[in-house]
Amino acid sequence: MRDVLLALGLLLSTATQLRPEAVPLGPGEICILLWLVITLASYVGRPLTVNPTTQVILAFGLVLVLSESAGWMMGMTTELFFDVPAILHDIVAYIFIICAATMISIDLADDQRRMRVVWLLTSSGAIALLLQFVDAKGWVNVPGIDPWHFDRLRGWSNDPNQLGFVTSFLAFLGLYLITRSERLREALVATFCCIIALVAGALTKSDTFLVSVGFGALVFLLMTCRKWLLAPRGSARAAIACTGLLATPLVLLAIVPFAPALTSATEVYSEKVYYQDNQGDTRLMLWREALLKGVDSKMIGLGPGPHLVKKSYKRPPPYKFESHNTPLELLTQGGFIASFAFLGLVAWAIFQTCRTGISSLATMSCGLLVFSMFHFVLRHPIFWFGIVLCLLEADRVLRETTRNQDQRLTGALKFSSARWTSQ
């Protein structure tokens, strides 16, 4: 029951159209809150085991609270007006998300439970995406839901980019299950879920989704080739990797005649993306203002809540805007310390997954980083689940590697002792 609540909460956390008006909590937040209460109750009278992942989450939470508090004091002395509802929303969201991430890192430290939640999230995500597609085609009409934003699929979310974020995460999760599956049936189910997520993400027409998936695919390809090259000589995988590397220069030479056409097509597409809804100028304007706000606050920040006012369209005080970039938004809120802590957290997840050779989760962590460059992801529970999953799996691989090394060393010592005794 707990695992089902957590999976549904993570999946529905971006289903903002299902949230009743004037209600701060949606079905996703309610499920996670219920899961949190039930989980805390189950640990009453039992010791909490703090693992390395929990320590990382708690350290980031402490840094975030201290930096946001310092920024709030700076903002109270320098800001002319305040968006109080947005400030309170951020405070509650940060406390809720840090508590949830901490308990996820503790409760899912068990390998079997963690894999069960991952399978539940991936399979239920595929089912939910199919239901949203059916609703979008008009075969089933869900009251109060408008699944399209012009020609972009948004499903149960208010923004297509929210659905794009979920679909990219589910695609990475499906890729991870494909690489972990030991039976053909499991691999086929994970592949189906991954394809559903990729198709739904493509229908959102989210540029960030395309960049995230494309960059992640490149990381996965490079890490897989490196792993195959390090395989023992004579293996089929090493031969395929060597053949691919040797063929790369020939492929590059073959596409040289098409380089002008490819360059022209890339420029046309880039200009189309940049000028669509004036999003290029708007984002650059917000990022520039966020950087200036951070510098003007002496790199301390201005506290929780949005602080930007120079958007392409104006709204009267106290309405303010976010920068649509997680490091820059944290720079305006908690200063350099909060922004650096966030980048350090994601970099640590990337380093750990690359270090342990988990190419699918390294792909996921890189995809999360890409989305954080174009959206504010800190309040999304699914982002925290991804970070915790990467760190917990890296810890598992490190434990298994250490245990295998100890077993080999013990075996070698016993063999040497036996030979010495026989002599």
C-alpha cells in the first residue's frame, strides 16, 4: 500500500489540471503526504538507519534552509514589495519536499522495495500516459480536463513542459529497467513503457524534452561503448565497439557533402524555436535579470519566492516571475551558496553513477540537469526521486564491488594459507 501511494504521488505530482481550484494540494501531493505519514508511523519505536544518500539529502536541505533564511533577511531590507502567497508556497514546498526526499532515501534503501517502486512508477506511468492519449484523441472525455495546448499535448498538466518533464523521466526509468532486467518478459515490458513515454514526450513538442533525451542518449551511447571496450578481448561487445569507433571517421567523411544542408536546417530550426512565442528573448531577459538580482544582493539572495519583474508582459505589484532556470532562480533566492549546492548535488549524482558504471542512471541524472537549466525543478517530487534513486543505486553497486573484492581477497588468503600448510 505504501509503495502504491508513493508511485501514484510521484506520477500525479505534475497533474495540475486534476487539482481543484483554490486548493494548494493536488492528488499527487495528497498521496505523498499520506505515504509520508504512514511511513513515519511505521518507524515509530524503530531506529532510523541513515545511509550516505540520506546524509547528502540532509546536508543539501540544511544548506538550502540556511541560505534561504539569509536571503530572506536581505530581501526584507531591500525589496520594495513582496509576493506573500508565492513566498509561503515556496517555504511550505521546500519543507515538504526535503522531508519527503529524506524519507524516500531511508525507506527505499532496501533494494527489493526500491525496485518494486520503480516498476510501479514505470508501469503506472505508461498506463496514465495511454489514458491521457485516449482523452486527447476524444475517445474518452474527462470532465474539467483540456489535454491540448494548441497543438501540444499537455494531458492532465497545465503546461506541456510539465508533461514533457514526466515523460523524459519515465523514458529514462524505462531504460534503467531494460538494463536491469534479467528476464526477456521484463525487458519487453520496460521497452514498451519506454516507447510510450518517448511518444508522449514527442507529442508535447517540448524543446527541453528533445534536448534532454538527445543529450541523455549521447551519454548512454558513450558510456556503453566505454564499457564494451573495457570488456575482455575476444568478446562480441568489444568487437562491436571497436568497429563503431573505426567507422566513425568514415561516417563523418560521408556526411561532409551534406554539411551545408544540415547546417542550414539546424539554423532554421533554432530560429524557429528561439522566436516561437518570443520565448528566446523572454528567457534571456529573465536569466539576465536573475543574474543581476543575485549580484545586487551581494550573492546572498532575496529569500524564497519569485523576484523578477522585467518580463515581456508586465503585471502590477506584487506579482513577480521566476527565471525558468533552477541555478539562477536559487541564486536570486539563496544566493551563490544555494545555487552552488544544487549544482553540487546534481554533479555528485552524475559522478557517482558514472563512477559505478550505471549508464542508464547517468543518462537520467544528465537529463535532470538539462531540465533544470530551462525550468525550476526543485519543487518537483519526481526530480528528488530521480536523484535519490541514482545515489542509492550507486551505493548498492559500490557495496557489491567491495563485497566481491573482500571475498576474492579472503579466497586468495585461504588458498595461500592452504598451500603454506601443505608445504
